[in-house]
Amino acid sequence: MVLTLQIVLVIAAVLLTTFVLLHKGKGGGLSSLFGGGVQSNLSGSTVVEKNLDRYTVVVAIVWIVCIVALNLITALS
């Protein structure tokens, strides 16, 4: 059980990092490093951004649940 939660936690952390970096930048910063600073009509639509927001929130919730569950299992052991 603990190993499964740890694996899910690592996968969720990698996905969360990737999804956050994929978001469209609103200014300078890290997103402009990957070409986010260049304005393009093909870079993203509102539907894609909304779906990316939803995926990011779901993965963040999974990440938080894994952390809490691992903490509870460790505390009870």
C-alpha cells in the first residue's frame, strides 16, 4: 500500500510540474524561456487552457491526497 502511494505520488509530482510549465505565461518568467513569450495564434485556445486547468487541479488533488494518506499510514505504524 505504501509503495503504491509512493509511486502514485512521484507520478503525480512529475505530471503536476509538467502541467504547470505548460500553462500559458501571463508575463515574463519561466514560460518565456520555452517560447511562451512569443505571441502566436496557434499556441493555445481557451478550450485547451480550460482542460489543462482541470487536469492540473485533478493531479494536484491526487498529489495532496497521496501526501495525507502516506502521512496517516506512517503515523499509525
